[in-house]
Amino acid sequence: MTSVALLRQVLDYANRPDPYPLYAELRRTPVVRDEAGPYLVSTYWAVKGLLHDPRISSDARNLTPEAAEATGQEQDPNLPPSFLRLDPPEHDRLRRLAMRPFGPPHTPRRVFEMHGELAGIVTGLIDGLRGRDAIDLVDDVSYPFPVTVICRILGVPREDETHFHEWADTIAAGLDPVGTPEERAAKMQDVQQARRDLAMYLAGLIEERRRSPRDDMLSALATEHGPDGQMSPVEMITTSVLLLIAGHETTVNLITNGMLTLLRHPDVLQRLRTEPALAGPLVEELLRFEPPVQMLPQRTTLAEIEVAGTVIPKGAAVYLMVASGNRDPQRFTDPDRFVPDRPDNQHLGFGHGLHSCFGAPLARLEAQLALTELVRRLDAPQLVEDPPPYRQNAVLRGPRHLPLTIGGIRD
Amino acid sequence: MTIDGYLEAFRREGRIVVVGASLAGLRAAEALRAEGFAGTLTLVGDEPHEPYDRPPLSKQVLLGKVPADHTRLPRVRPVDAQWRLGSAATGLDLAAKRVRLADGDVLDYDRLLITTGVRARPWPQELEAELDGVFVLRTQDDAVQLHHRLAAGPRRVLVIGAGFTGSEIASACRERDVPVTVAERGAAPLVGALGGVVGEVAAELQRAHGVDLRCGVQVTGLEGDSAGRVRTAHFSDGTAVACDVVVVALGATRNTEWLADSGLGAGPRGIACDAGCRAFDVRGIVTDDVFVAGDVARSPHPLFGYQFLSLEHWGNAVAQAEVAAHNMVSASAERRPHLWMPSFWSAQFGVNIKSVGVPPMADQIMVTQGSLAEQRFTAAYGFQGRVIAAVTFDQAKWLDFYERQIERAASFPPEFTTVDRRPEGRQPVAADFPDPSQPSHGPTVTLSGYSPTDRRVSFTPRRA
Ligand SMILES: Cc1cc2nc3c(=O)[nH]c(=O)nc-3n(C[C@H](O)[C@H](O)[C@H](O)COP(=O)(O)OP(=O)(O)OC[C@H]3O[C@@H](n4cnc5c(N)ncnc54)[C@H](O)[C@@H]3O)c2cc1C
Ligand code: HEM
Ligand code: HEM
């Protein structure tokens, strides 16, 4: 098979349950130009090298017009990009400002201190399953949990959360580079509408928090001044949209993929029940084995770059296939095996370098808590179908539903 | 006995002596055991303390965040060694394979590892150096005393020498709100290590934090009161400063005096060794039973024209100790070279400074990312058209990339565009290092020429 058609196959919904053989195929040529234009980078060291390479940009404005056209990465004319899609120095400034109320060095204990609150939310969700013998893990636990958490962190009132799900889903669907140009254009319209609605709502909320601050992140962003000053009102909006989407569309897949993987490896599930300390390394292995973000398709070259013998020209679109790098036998022994306590597990699941996941400590804690509690409290969980139905999205990949039968809920 | 047989017996029941029981010595001892060395292992250290870590001494310890006696090095694995702490080695007999100790004991060895490191260069006027309130900072005991004085709230501290250690001390003073004057003979802080362009940024940083920074001056004398306490420092520009604490931070001297007549290639610049950590003797012949690691070593590096490098870098001490340990118990075909990419970090005035490569070798510098004025940048150093080093201020994430550039001898100035390139990053400028023959304070990497020995061997041709 020529590698040229491989991206189309990766994006093809039929391959959603198991894209890994396609990645193995891809790795035979570490850097290859796809028929649609982008360069696909698939081996561990090449991906990692580019994630640390200052000649790579995350800002779509650096794409040549042809590359932008071919990969459908147009700018939203209404809102400037968030720091996910910006380069230094703007990226660094905004990330520092966003980090101030969220993590070190200014607020190092923020995530740690949420442990009790997070545990309470999980317990509440699992308690709610009493009396049921069939559940959908996604709708019942994996989705509501991180969503509730990110809304609480930001300070979104609980009664508004449902609106959020709709907006977030629409925006996340827009992250998927599938479809004909017309389909993509139509989808982009919906995405832009959803972003506008979400932005309007957040603008109102931020204004409210500015006038009467509470103990949440929006209040901190709106009122606190650090060495970098403050975000502009528009920056506050794009940043909170970013945090909301990131908190919505990724952790859900980590928890769901986690339960699915455990049910496929009953010995490991049993081990986690008796050995909760396994949760730490196990979640790292999940991030390697079934990463919720499969590829990073929004990089651009600022200069000609030679990678593994291939020269990528300036202004080209580059897709960093992190899920493929995570299965690279040159880096991981026995890469297609799920080894819950794998040593030296420097996976690419949270990216690497300057854009490496901002929410990683939170996401780790959420997944560790959820999985430990699920295996402890669900009695005799069984998969109803394997593979389960997947979401359309090939980038933020995960099951849409995970129907399980259970014997009951333990205390 | 065959050589292989010898090695087997040596690994089982040989005698290894390690002189210098600090970072390199401890890590080497642990590595020897990890490599399966089962014989007798003796660690000799002149300090009475168990091995401890030095970098915190000028950082967390001076801030009172960590007590000075709480920086013990974590033990990676049991070393099952005989510890001779508090006893200095005073001599080495290469032929008899014997180390003499200050208390008169002798230790016989089959293989010797020397990790005696460096010590702070003292204030040259001995009487002034003995004044109460005059300190250096190298050891735990130094740190205990200095911290004690800083906590007592001195009226003003004078730091002599604005290298990394001096600058970190000044930073700690400011964080404790203690008034501090820094005197530096060079044109700016850190010039010896990072050059004048970056030195200017360090100067700005110091002044912005309220340091009374005086560059281009020398301290000509320290004056005490009748009780022998330091009171005033005099400068070469005729000015004077009243101070009750003086920290002398004029770099380091190698601890090699005890080897003076041993026949080993040891001198003020360190002990020369090959890439496999084997010491050279004065004739330039490599020994096979004496190994060297850490700050006291100088070894040739292929990336830097095979010049001998002396590195006062924590990471180098660990890596070289591990290579030395491996090579001490391995057959020659299995030995490994110590090809460490020099790298260093420092924390001062709220900035995380990191460097890779050998900045003092450079003739040019270019700010490839960020901006000097914002005190957040990445600068690449060039030597004869190649990238030779890089420094970051609060941008450590980019250092890996530049390390690869150094390894690949990439061309300088870099032709490519990067993110965050500013107008100042379009042209290289002179790196502006001071004349190395006039070191103002210790640069952390010193290029020490091509010759394995410090002293000339007298060359007497044999008559035919
Ligand atoms: C205040 C301070 C801050 C530092 N900060 C940093 C930093 O931020 N980053 C960084 O990379 N590096 C830093 N360093 C450097 C780092 O600590 C050294 O590179 C490291 O300690 C070297 O270890 P070593 O074992 O080779 O030498 P040393 O730690 O110097 O140990 C040598 C030991 O041998 C003993 N000894 C000497 N002569 C004899 C003898 N004849 N007989 C017996 N024993 C003897 C000495 O007393 C000493 O205990 C700092 C150093 C200091 C002092
Ligand atoms: C399992 C869950 C998660 C995974 C797998 C994940 C994965 C990733 C990855 C791969 C990136 C890098 C993107 C790039 O390089 O372009 C990233 C960035 C980011 N993530 Fe996460 N993420 C998760 C959860 C979260 C959460 C809960 C938050 C919010 C609190 C969050 C906030 C962010 C932000 C803000 C960025 C952008 C960082 C930047 O550009 O500097 N993530 N994430
Ligand atoms: C990994 C593959 C990803 C792809 C292909 C992708 C692509 C896109 C695209 C095409 C948009 C449309 C709007 C625009 O052009 O600015 C977008 C917006 C967005 N993406 Fe991603 N993205 C990815 C990953 C992520 C991750 C990991 C996060 C969070 C951690 C994230 C958060 C967002 C958010 C919040 C928006 C809308 C808000 C904004 O851009 O300001 N995306 N993304």
C-alpha cells in the first residue's frame, strides 16, 4: 500500500476503533507528504524533535495559502486565536497569565487541593447509578465528571452547564479535519456560531466576576495583576473558551478509553482494585496506549526543515502523529502491549515542549480518581459490545458510548 | 593470570579507594556497586559530613527555606563502603599504589578514583581574610555561618565577584531585603561565563532588584574595627563601602596540592584525564589504575576541538563519575567515553538561567528568540561559523533544540527563522568575553589547552 492514502484511511470512520496498524504502516516512512498536502510525521523521535523545534509554528497565519486551503485551517474572523494557536511571545505571556491562578509557581497547590472536591463529584456520579444494571459510561460518568470540574474551576454557574455542552460539542466537532471542502465549510459556520454564542456568554460572566469576584479562575483573570499585567477582555474570552473545550473534549476520552482498556485486560482491572497506587503509572500508560489526542494537525514550518532525511519546505502544514510516536518500537519495547507499570514511560500523550498540556496535572488526577473509584465500586462490569461505537472525530478520538452491564454498585 | 582473569578477580575481591567523598565520589561508589564490583571500597573525605549537595547552599539555604545541614545527597543504592570522613589524603605513591592520609594511615589500592573537586579561592590578603564577617561559600559549614549572619540582619553585605555563586548570593540577600553591594572587576556580572552581551542583562537584573552593582572596580582592601570585625571595603576607584559581611566569590581552585610530587599530571588547572577518565601522568602517558571525575578533572572533548575542558557543573560530575566507575571495572573493549554536553543552570533574581555547550569559546552571539530587554531570551553562541553554545533566560524549553545544533556543528549564525525572532535577532554581534588570561571570577567552563599535563616534562633525548 502506498503511504499516500494513509491519512485518508486514518480519518476514515471505519478505522476509528483501531487506527494503530495504519500508524505502524506510516512509521515505515517517518516523514511523508500526504496526497492532501500536509506532511505526516509518525516516529517518536521525529515527533518529539519537532515539538521542541523553534522553526515550527502553531499559528495558522504562517501557512502558505495553498496549505491553509488544503487543510481547512481558516481563521475565525470574529475571535483571535487562543494561546494554543499562537507562538511566543504572545503564547508565553498568555500561558503565564492563565497559569497564575491555576498552577506553579504562583498557585502550586491548586490542583492538589481539589482532590477532595473531585472525589466528591465522582462519588456523587457513581452513587447516582444505584439500582441500574445497564449504564453508558460516557454519558453517566466520563463526560459529566470533567465538565463539572472545569466549570467549577472557571466559575460557571451550574445551571448554565447544559448550554456549555452544546457549544463545546459543536466546537470540538470542528476540530476534525474530515469531509469535503463544502462539508467542512458548513461545519465551520456552525463552529463559528457556537464560538460567538459561547464568547458572548463568557463576556457577560467575566464582567460579572470583575464587579463581584469570587474564588474562581474567571474572577482571578478579571481582577488580579501579576508581573505580566492582565489579559485584555478579548484574551480572557479566548482563554476561557480554550480551557472549557480542553476540559470538555479530552479527559472524557481518557476515562472512557481507560475503562475500555481495563475491561479488555481483566487481570489489570483486578490489580487496580487491590492496588490503587497502580493508578498513577496506569494512567500514564493509557496516555501512551490510547491517547485522547491522536495527532496535532496544526503545525507549520517557518523555515525549511530536514527531518529524518526528508526536507519539509517552509510554510507547509505538518501533522504530528503523537499516537503513532507512542507506539514506536524504536522507543518503547513491546509497544502494542498495555503494560500498566511500564518503566521510563515518556509518552507524547500531552504533547511536549512549549504547548505541552496546560491541564495535565488536573487531567491526571481526574483520570486516576475516576478509574480507581469505578473499578472499586462497579460490581461485575461487562462490555456490551466491543468495539463500542466511536465518535466521528479522528483527532480527539474516543468512544461515543460505552454501554456496560453491571451487577450493582458497591459502597 | 590472564588479563581477563585479573579483571574477574579484581571485580570480586579488588580494592578501590575513592578520594573525595562528595557528589562525584558518592555517585561513583554507587555506580561501582551497581556495576557489580564486590571488593573493598573505601571513601576518603576531608569534610566530616556525609556527602551533601552544594547547589542549594547559595539558593534555598541562604533564603532559610532549607537548613544548611539538610542538603544530604539522596542515596541511590547502598554502597557498603568503609568511610574515612574527616581525614584528608596527603599523598599518593603511584608505584606502590598507596594513598597517605593526614592521620598517618596508608591505604593500598588496586584502582584509585580521584574526586577531590575544587575549593573556594580565598581572599588573597590573609590578615583581611581572617576578619570576622569575611566568608567564602563552598561547604556546608560556610553556608551555616553565612546563613546565620544573613538572618541576623546585617547592615550591608559586600559580595566580591559576580560569577554565578556571587550573583546567587546577592540575589538571596535582596530576597531577604538585606542591602547588598556587588563588586566585579569585569564589565558586568557573569561576563566570564556568558560574555558581555548577556552580562549586561544580568547587570540590569541586579540593579532592578536593588543591588548596588559596581563593575570595573577591584576591592583593594578590607578594613576591620578594633574587635577584628570587618567594617569597610575600599575600591580601586577610591570609593569605600561600609559593610559588616563580605562574601568572597572569586571562583575556585582545584584540590590537587596533595598530588604535588606524585608524578600524576595534576596542577592548578586540575588533573588531566582521557575521555575514559583515566588520569595522565606527567609524562603524558595515560595510567590504567588511576581515574578522575568531577570538578577536579579536565578532559578532552571532540565537539570542542579536543581541548581539555574543566567543568564546574553538577550534571557533569554525576555523568563523569558513572563513566569512571564503569570503566574502572570493565575490560578495555567495554569502556565508554565521557562525552558530556556541558550544561549548567542557575537561579537568581527570579530568573532561571541555563546554558549548554562552551560559551567562553565563542566569538559571536545572536539572540535567536525573545529579547534581552525583556530578560527572557535564547541566545546562540558561534565560533568560527559553528554553533558552540546556547544560553536561555527563562526559556529552558528550547535548550534541547540548540543542544542538537551544537552536536551537529550547525552553522552560525543560524540561517533559519524561528518563532519569537525579534529585530535584535537578525545579526550576530561580538560575544564580548574578557581576556581569559584575566579571569575575574570563575567561568564555569574553562578551556584548558591541548596538553594533558600542566608542567613541562623535561625532555632528554637518549644518546644513541
Ligand atoms: C554554592 C554552590 C552553588 C552551586 N550551584 C550550582 C548550580 O546551580 N548548577 C551546577 O551545575 N553546579 C553548581 N555548583 C557546582 C557543583 O556543586 C559542583 O559541580 C559539584 O559539587 C562537583 O562535585 P565534585 O564531587 O566533583 O566536587 P566537590 O563537590 O568539590 O567535592 C570534592 C570533595 O573532596 C574533598 N577533598 C578535597 N581534597 C581532599 C583530600 N585531599 N582528601 C580528602 N578529601 C578531599 C572536598 O572537601 C570535597 O568534599 C555549585 C557549587 C557551589 C559551591
Ligand atoms: C486527558 C486529558 C487531556 C489530554 C490528553 C490533553 C492533551 C493535550 C495536548 C496533546 C496538548 C498539546 C496541543 C498542541 O501541542 O498543539 C494540550 C494542550 C493544552 N491542554 Fe490539554 N489535554 C487534556 C486535558 C486538559 C485539561 C483538563 C485542560 C484544562 C484545564 C487542558 C488544557 C490545555 C491547554 C490550555 C492546552 C494548550 C497549551 C498551550 O498551547 O500552551 N487539557 N493538551
Ligand atoms: C489535536 C488536534 C486539534 C485540531 C486539529 C484542532 C483544530 C482546531 C481548529 C481547526 C479550530 C477552529 C478554529 C480556529 O481555526 O482557530 C480549533 C479551535 C479550538 N481548539 Fe483545537 N485542535 C486540536 C486540538 C485541540 C486541543 C488538544 C485543544 C485543547 C487542549 C483544543 C482546543 C481548541 C479550542 C478551545 C478551540 C476554539 C477556541 C479558539 O481557538 O480560540 N484543540 N482547533
